[in-house]
Amino acid sequence: MAKTRTRYVCQNCGRVAASFLGRCPQCGQYDSYRKEVVAEEKPAKSRSAVRGLAASNPPQPIGRIDSASQDRLPLAMGELARVLGGGIVPGSVVLIGGDPGIGKSTLLLQVALEVAAQRRVLYVSGEESERQIKMRAERLQADAPLPADLLLATETNLAVIFNHVRELAPALLIVDSIQTVYLPEMESSAGSISQVRECAAQLRELAKSHGVPVFIIGHVTKEGNIAGPRVLEHIVDTVLYLEGDRFQSYRLLRSVKNRFGATSEVGVFEMHERGLREVKNPSEAFLAERMVNAPGSAIAVTMEGTRPLLVEVQGLTSPASYGNARRTPNGVDYNRLLMITAVLTRRLYLKLGEQDIFVNVVGGLRVDEPAADLAVAAAIVSSLQDVPVRADTVLIGEIGLAGELRLPGQMAARLREAQKLGFRTAIVPRRLRRGERWPAGLEIVEARSLKQAVDAALVSPGRKAKKVA
Ligand code: TYD
Ligand code: MG
């Protein structure tokens, strides 16, 4: 009988303490310590030291090692493939996080259905019954027959799941979710950080030793992190977040870590009655409902990974009824909005102190890039003065505290995308590098300051907007 002892583990960062702590000294989280009973002998130690891969894997010259890039599992779902860096790498572990109900299970069931048309897929769920999953699969497949090679199991014991994998040798394993599975030899309950970490580590070992790719779904805590974020992100190869506004149909799949491709790559999907559908041309989709020549609307060009994305930023100012005027951003950072408002007040002498300000990025998108500052500012001024922004114009630029404009990176890609979508004018910071080839047919208006840019952006009544360059 193994001796046991009690310890306290921070559920946020995994720090272990001998006694209960109200606040974690490592990550600063309050009330995050939970009691766990563990066997004296640590399973982790025996695993890495004794059963490690070293013995069967002697060091090899780098030139003789196969690179796995050729044998990625191809995916017809191009938006997912691009976020993964092109297909599924054998033996890789991919973590997909996101809010409840955002569509993680739907996305992975679609992947399972697609891959199962050719190879065997094991979909393990600790969240839903086989019947529920089947009903969803039928809906996703429309009238097409369900593939015989898609195997479903509702199981939470990881040891049993491993047995299934050894017996069935699937080409893809999906675990929905990491918080519901557990290892029976550990005493702590499913979902605790020790279980989550150890389960993920064992799944990785399974993936590496059997060469089977594993997709793991991870729930997000109310702070917006995958439970046990720090520990999990180290263990897996790729971390993807599925995000979007639950009340809107667009979903963004964002890669925040990827050992096999570029990070911050983004795939765009739309939720339909029959599952997630790829959005091949997101800029077009995001601009589809735009009212041209309406005051309070400006077009920004942000970079999502390597892809430029045109989004509509809307601003609305309205006289504050009493007390402090409110600033309500939706899709942009609150503090960034405060900063932009302050610059507009101090450098453009606008009276925003008695105005409520609402800013909205259309499509449920979040834009964190400072390159969108200028569009946010223009949308606010446009609403305040009730004058529309010039049609067919995009605004790109970061705003500095002195009211100056800064040049964001990757300007050529942004301008090309704007031109591709039929925009004719781009208002950009001065100091665009000379000699670089800008897309022909796009008028570039350079502005040194926010004031110049806003003057150039707004349609001036009675005369054509003056050109600042
Ligand atoms: P789900 O994949 O269960 O979310 P998660 O696993 O991230 O918790 O998605 C559930 C939501 O998606 C639910 O609100 C219904 C919606 N949905 C559709 O709109 N169409 C569909 O075809 C499916 C399967 C789900
Ligand atoms: Mg789910």
C-alpha cells in the first residue's frame, strides 16, 4: 500500500504548497489552492526516467532524420489547415480552447467526419452521450451517410482510452475535453490541475510513441484561460483558440502557439444550422452589411497573422445624460479607447467630455492591433460631427500621445488587400518607405498627424476633401 500525503496545488499555475494559501505567490491568483491527496511515489518521475524514449532512440545525425512535413494528414477544411500550418502533423498534440458553446465540439466533430472518410478516427467524449454526438453528426453531414470509420466512445478513464487506441490504432484521436478525463492512479478529481497536467502529458506520450495526432478540447475559465493554462501550453505542440461573439455567427480560430507553423494565424468560420462553414474571403464578409456614406463608420485594415483583414469600425457619440460620460468599446480595448479619446480631446480640441462614446467592431471581431487606432478615431469624429468618412477609403495608423501617426508593419499586404476589395484611397501615416511598390490604382494619402488624417478622411461639405500629401 503506497503511503499518501496531502498537498495544496494552485489551480491556475500548478504551484505546489504544503499548506493552504489564500493567494498564490507565483501567479498572484486568490483562492486558487485546492487540497489533493497524492501517493508518495510520483508517477511522473517513474515515467520520464524509466520508460523514457531515450533507450530506443539513440541520437542520430540531423541529415538522416525524416522531416514530417510531407506526411501531414491533409484537410479539405482549408481554414483549419492554414491555422495548423497545413494539415495535421502525425504525433502532434493540438489543444483547442474556447468559451462554452462557441463551437469546439462542432469543429472537431466536423474534422472527425472529414478524416473518417478515409481513415479511422476515435472520438472520445466525456461531455455528451454517443446518441447526442450521433444526432449532431447527422445534422453536420446533411444527407451524406455517416462514415463507418468514425468510432465514438463516451469514456473518461484515460487508461481505458489508451487501451482503445492500442487496439484500434486510429489515425486521429479526439478527446472532448481534457477537464473530464482522469487517470485512476491519481487521487485528485477530474479537472484539477494535477489531473489535467498528467492526462495531457500522458496523451502527449501516447501521441509521440504511436504517431497518432491528438486533438484535445480545453475549457476556458472565467478569466479567459484554458484551465491550468501555463502547464498545458508547455505540454502540447499547438494551442488554438476558437473565439467570437456567441450572438454573432462569425468564429475565429486563432493559433497562439504552434510548433509546426506560424503563430497568430487566423481561420475564419461562420456558424450555420449545419455546423461551421469556412469563410474564404473574410474581409468581404465583414464588410457585407456596411452602409456606405453613413456617419460614424470607418474601415480599418488589421493583420491577423499573415493575413490582412478589412473590418468596419463604428463609432457613436451621444450627449451624456448625467454624471460621467461613458465609454463603451465592443471589439477594441477599453484603455486604448480611453487613450484615443484623450488624444482627440487634447490635440483636436474636440468636446468629448460630455459625450457617451460607443465603438463597435462589426462581425463580433476583436481588434487589438494599434493599426486600427486611426479608424477608431475617425469613426468617433465622424459621428460627433455627423459627417461621413469618404467612401472607398481605408484608414491605417497607430496614434501616439502627441497626436502623431505611426506606421504599422506589413503595409504592402494591407494596401493590397484594400485594393483587392475595391477601395480607392488609403489614408496612412507619412514616412511610408519610398521605393516599395504600392498597388497601382490606390491613392495613398499621407498624413503626419491625427488631425491631418481626420481632415483628409471626412467628407467636407461643399468641396472635395483636400489632399494632404
Ligand atoms: P458546441 O460545439 O457544442 O460548443 P462547445 O463544444 O464549444 O461548447 O456548439 C454549440 C453551439 O453551436 C450551440 O449553441 C448550437 C450551435 N450549433 C449551430 O448553430 N449549428 C450546428 O450545426 C451545431 C452543431 C451547433
Ligand atoms: Mg463541447
